Amino acid sequence: MKRIESKSDYNEFYNKSMEQTDAYWAEVAESFTWIKKWDSVLSGGFENLDMKWFDGGKLNITENCIDRHLKDNADKVAIIWESNDPFEASKTYTYKELHENVCRFANVLKDMNVKKGDRVCFYMSMVPELLFGVLASARIGAIHSVVFGGFSANALAGRINDCKAQILITNDEAPRGNKSIPLKAIADEALESCSQVNTVLMLERTGNSNLVEGRDHVLNDLLSKADINCEAEEMDSESPLFILYTSGSTGQPKGLVHTTGGYMCWASETFKNVFQANDNDVFWCTADIGWITGHSYLSYGPLLNGATQVMFEGIPTWPDAGRFWNIVDKYKVSHFYTAPTAIRALQACDPKFVHDADLSSLKVLGSVGEPINEEAWEWYHKEIGKEKCPIVDTWWQTETGGIMISNLAGVTDAVPCHATKPLPGVEPVLVDGDNNILAETVSEGNLCINRPWPGMARTIYGDHDRYRQTYFSTFKGRYFTGDGAKRNADGNFRITGRVDDIINVSGHRLGTAEVEDAIDEHDKIVEAAVVGYPHDIKGQGIMAYVISTDPKMSDEEVMKELNAIITKHIGPIAKLDRLIVTPELPKTRSGKIMRRILRKIAANEFDTLGDTSTLLNPEVVELLIEKIKS
Ligand code: WTA
């Protein structure tokens, strides 16, 4: 399928995708390698939640990511890997070498008795082997489930057990800045409560680790001995490709299931149209593979398009705040895709870090994960893009598989802080609380998607009913995103943020219930309510209101103890930024915590609290306001 190159292309493609959906997606799918062509393009729908794309089709996504490029581009660089340590040599892999490495890994998995449909859990840092492993798993038809290396043993165990994985792949330690995260030790702790896991493959990265006899194997040794060819398994278009866990409004994370054919088309098309990368460009998505952004715009989208990309193991601020910019300079990165939280953090650093690097290779900048504020947008545009690089503000979710609403770099208009227009195939609507479509162009409401698209998650692993409940029950007949949005006179969407109990901390989704569940583990806390509030760098910070049975403990002491528990249960990303100990929480007469009021107080919006007289205990509101002011 041709790339969208102009505004009129965009209109034409978009209209075709809405009016002749099957014909449009058939044309997209035809540009890939299929072992057998599909019988129908889209079947099923929101009614019965049985959407199928390209049903009857057979393929392997890795043949499309790798083998397809070998004929003409075997020696083109696929991956440039940059270590956490700026003095460690970088590694590059051509498409041919990527093929060899993925095949080696696939053969190791086969030797370990991993079969089609088995779940393979990865708990690794950003090493090339993580990418090889994910693709290897897809190559043999296993389902990968990557758990971000910042999650705790408890969180890891929950995810392993939910998908009943029998194999875990990790590294000894993950170098991050001047620290090393002991991934293997954390994994060992997790595995104490995962009795079904019988195999652990451990990559030696730093050399500090212990092996459990009979269960653990050194991955490096196995890879070096493995054969460099491995035939790709024939998969159904609707075979699950991966599970990725994300927070929901209850304590238990949801394992979103993405399938093969539709996801492939979505990841590939959105990458191509949004970023507009050309043959000699160098793409860099800074996300970890543990998040959906790292799946769709590092593991799959760029490779499906035969692009050259950077993979970075470290963090933006080590050894100093110039690290991102030095990497852009070093590899002549042309397309740079990151999160607003990173932009804001780097904006707050000495400008010399930016000025010392040559950023002239940059052509396109991208933003993802949370609303980008005006100040950060301007700085990104001026200081990083030197006012010559379009910024694509890409709105999407773990559930959507790929970008849904975004401008197309240099093709459609960028509007600061607006994700702008839907991509072909996406029909966004704004609805009010009663599910009425807001037909006026200028409106504000709940953002829903009105029809299936190829990249959408098909279910929640092992819990289709929760899938229905979470996404399709609030507004009947539509997929509810959980986000609020505004539409301006030009039809451009601006995402305003979550309207449910999910908070977005540094671009990472956390359920307030998840944090509350962790807090409940403290024996002196009888009740807790967690809310998000505006935070200069993180976008949202986490604040807890807690009722404690120990009047002698200061708020600081309580917060310290709770953060230790939260770190253990979820991981350091969920730590509280603020805490107030209170004798009571504001409640309705039916006993429900009034979170709306708690959110307002946390945001210092004392004048817009609304009517508090219907509360069971209105006096507590004054008390909380006083406490927060002091
Ligand atoms: C938010 C990340 C505003 C939104 C790809 C969404 C955004 C949640 C944007 C999904 C954006 C993502 N502008 N908000 N450009 N991109 N979000 O699942 O609230 O980690 O629902 O997927 O991030 O987060 P997730």
C-alpha cells in the first residue's frame, strides 16, 4: 500500500477506510507475505465481541519483519544498540544478522520444549537479546509476555501466573545509570510463587548471578551453539502474538491479547504514515520493550518497514542530561520518539546539554504516552527540532495496538498539544455520560471508537467477560478508551486525560486500586484513597489519603513505610509523591469515597469542589484543605 504523502491522500485514504473498509484493509494486507491468503477481511464486531481480521489467512509476522527484507536489504542495518555505558562499544545488526540471531534464539526455545501457543515471559533490560527473544517467540508461534524490568517480584509473579508461563527469560542484572537492577535475584524471588515455571534462561550481562541447578541455563552459551536457521511456524491470522499487562481500575492487571495479522498491518501502516521515515533514515523510539510503545514502534513497526533503528539500554540522565542528545548526534538519528515526561525532565536541565550536541540530523519528533503540555511542546519544537521538525503527537493505548489519532509528519498539520486527526480505519466519537454522540464539531466528552480496527486487542487473557465489562459496557456499542477529549473547530482532537481511576505517572499507567491494594498490606492503615494530581515533570503524581491507627507516626514516616511496601508489591514506579494522614475520608451517605473531591483537593482546586453538603462527613473536607495548605 502506498504511503500517505499529501493532505488529499489523507482524505482519500481515510474516506476509503470508512466507506470501503474491507477493500482498504485488503490492499494494506496484500503488501505483506502470507502463507495463505485470508477468506474474509473483517468478520464479527462489537455486538458479540468476536472481531476477526483476515480470518483464514496464514502467516508468520517474523517473515514479514525479517525474511522479506533479505532479498534486497540483507546488509542494511536493522538495529544499532547503545549500551547504558557510553564507553562500551555499540553493536549493530544487519537484517541478515537479525535473522541469524532470531533463528538461534528460536532454536533455543524449541530445545527447551517451547511449543506453539505456549507463553514465554521476558523480564529483561533493553539488550538486543530481548528483541531477538520476542521475535524468536513469534517465529515458533509462542506467545510473548514482556514484563517491564522495573516491576517488583510480586508484580512479576502475578503476571507469570496469570498467563501460566512455564519459561522465564531474564538477565543477571540490568545496568541502569550508575546502578544495576538485580533482575535475576528479583526473578528468583518471584519464582518462589510460580511453581509451574520449570525453565529459566539467563543472559549474562554483568556476570553477577546465581543459577538454580536443573532449572536455570545460561542463555549466552545456548545461543552461541544454536543453529542459525529456523523455519517460521505457520500461524493463523487470529493466533495470539503477545500478551501485555496493563493496569486497570481493579487491583489485578489485565493481560491484553494482541493477535497476528491485524496487529501486523496496524503496527506497520501507522509507523509508515505517521513517521514518514525514508530509506536512509535512523529511527529511535526511546520506550522500553516492556511497554506497548516498545512493542509496536521498536519490535514490530520499524522492522516491518525495513527501517534502521536505535535501541538504547540506559536512561536519559546518565552519565549526564545530554545522553539522549549525544546519541542522536552519534548515530545521526532522524526520527526521535519519546514521552512528554522525558521532554519535561530534560527541559529542566542545563541548556548546554542540548547545545553541545549536533542535532541537525533530526527531521521528525514524536510524543507519546500522555498529554504534552504547551511549554514542553514549544521547547521540544524550538530547542530540539530547531523549528524545522514536525512533531507528531500520537494518541493511542496498550489496547489499541498502535497509533490511533495523530498528525502525519510533514503531511497533515501539527497543532500544538493536539493529537489532531484519526488515522485511516479509526472512527473516534465523543459521547456524553448517556452515550449520546456529540455531533457539534466543537465539543468535549468521553472518547470512544465506533468500529473495530485491525490492531485492537481481542480480549483480556483468560477473562473475556472483563474485556466486555471494561471496554464495551460503559457506552453500549462502542469501545470506551477511558480518556476524555476535546474537538476544536477544525476537527482536531485534544486528549485531556483519563476520566477513570487510572493515573498516568511519567507516561506509565497505574490503577489507583492497585496502589490502594498495596497500601492495605500495612497493618496500621485501615483505609486509603489514592488519586493523581498535576505534577510538573511526571505529568501526574500519586497522592494518598490514609487513615492510620498509629497517631504517633508522622506523615513522612507513614509515607516512607508505604513506599517500601509499594515498591515491593508493584515496583518503584508506583511510589507515592505525597501523602496525608486523616482521621476520615469524605464519603457519600451510601459509604462511597468521594474521589472527585479528593482529586480536587490534591490539585489545589479548592474553589471548585462543588456541593459537599450531601456528604456523610462534610467537615473532613475543610480539615483536608487545611492540611494540604500547610
Ligand atoms: C495516554 C501508551 C494524550 C492516554 C501508548 C491513554 C496520551 C494512555 C497520548 C495509554 C497522547 C497516550 N496524548 N494522552 N499523545 N498517548 N496517552 O496504555 O491517557 O501505556 O489512555 O499506552 O496514555 O497508555 P498506555
